[in-house]
Amino acid sequence: MRGDHFDYWAGVVTGLVRMGIVSRRGKATTFTGLAAGAWFGEGSVLKNEARRYDLVALRDSRIAMMDRATFFWLFENSVGFNRFLVGQLNERLGQFIGLVEHGRTLDATARLARGIASLFNPILYPETARHLDITQEEIGALIGISRQNANQCLKKLEQQGLLKLEYAGVTILDLEQLRHYGE
């Protein structure tokens, strides 16, 4: 939970995790979804500070945790680890800048298309296949829209041939078009 002091760098082994906050007035905001292969929490470990966001497993998930001592030993002794970490930070920064841009300039369908496409970032989520086992409710939670609105947007994207809706899942047919939807 936000405010907790969590001394681990963590990674999603399986499942789906929502990273976000709930304001004092009760408004939930999603920053991103974390799929298998995603690592998070390096900022809190590096700065030795409490988490600034909540993490909620949207389904059964397995999480790997690297303790602070191991993280800092690798940080001090491994060029490969540092390259990986810089790559992660750079991709996440680009992802969050894109979220701000999309949230301010795109309609719900475009935000949904881009949000789904962001789950296929090969650096942040290297293990994601073209099929996502994800419900419309989970997609709505990740994008910050209702399940009903997510359903309408998904049907529109399916009609355009960009994805295929399936029971409790989505298969991506045109990832590049999803990444640039709304331009």
C-alpha cells in the first residue's frame, strides 16, 4: 500500500497487477498495469522511501522479490544490472509521459488502445504474448474507465480489426495500429 516501507525490488512472475493511487476524496487513478516480466519499486529502494502508490493484484499473481542488500550489491558491482535498470527507468519514464499526454489529448477508445498496447512493451513486459488473459473489468481498471465503457471501446477496436475479443481475454491482431491509435 502507498506509504508502506517495502524493502524489496519486485517483479511480476505471473498474473496482472495494477499500480495506482486512491485520492483522499476516494478517486482511483491507475498509473499502469504490470504484467509478467515487469519489475517495479526500484525508486523506493534507491531512495529508501515509502511507496508512493498502491499495488493491487487484479488476479492471482506470483511476485518475485529482491531484498535491498542484494539490489545494492548488484547496483554497485554489476554493469549488466545497471544497464538493465537504466533501460527499465527510461522505458517507464517514457510510458508515464505518454500516459499524461494520452490522458489529456485522447478519447476513451484511443486511451484504451494505447493502454493495451503498453502491456506489450518488450523491455518492461518481455514475456507478454499476443493473447492477454484479461477481463473487460480489468481493462477498465487499468485504463481508468468503467467496464461498460471498456466494452464499447473494445468492440469498436474489434470492428476495426485491431483485436479479437474472447471469453476473459483479448488477442491482439495489429499491435502497431493499437500503439498509434488516435493519431
